[in-house]
Amino acid sequence: MIKSYDISNLDKLSSVALELLSLTDNRIFALYGGLGVGKTTLVKYMCNHLKVLDSVSSPTFSIVNEYVSETNNPVFHFDFFRLDNIEDARKIGFDVYLNSNAYCFIEWPDLIESCLPLNHHVIKLEEIQDRRQLLVLK
């Protein structure tokens, strides 16, 4: 099922982020989209709704950022843009993160798709002319 949202306005993005978090109990989100389309901004809004205490930023250089919520629950934010192969993801213990029952937000997930559980959420962000849209593909 594909569901589409217009997220050209940041106020809309906040409400969409909240809705995405309430889709199911599944906590793994694969985020697809080009550079600068809003993947990290979406994660910031989702973390805000999860009451994350830490400052949320792109893990481009660290590969993974770990945040903590008000209820002391971990939230993991990945960026696999710079990884060359799936072994690099395995070296950081990616499988352990996926099995932690914590929220996992994964930017640039193409490399590790084969490791993702079947029921993960697939979110695609795209910019078409002056409009940004978010698609829930799975």
C-alpha cells in the first residue's frame, strides 16, 4: 500500500512524523531519498515526538548516532551513505541494533536491505519541482 503526504511545509512534516510512529509496533524505518530532501529532518521530528533528550543530527561521519528518550529508551539513527559494503555495517553490530526493539531510523539503507526484517517501514522522500512528498511504501 502506498500512502502519499505533501511535506512541503514543516508543520505538515511534524504531523506526518507523528502518524508514522503510530503505524504499527514495528520500529525500523528505512528512509530513501536524495541528498537534502529531508531524511534527517524527518528523523528530528520523529525523535521530538519520541521525547529524545539529545540533539539529533546526521550520522554521516559517525555512521550511527544513539539518542536517549525521557524514558531512558535508546533510539538509533544510521547513515550508510559512506559505507562501501555490507561487512562495514556488520562490523558496527548493525544486527544487534535491529534486534534491540529500539527505534532504528536508517538513511541510505540500500546497502543493508537484505539484513532488514520483512516488516520494516519503507519511507521515500522526494522533491518534485517546488513540492516535497513523503511516500510510505511498506
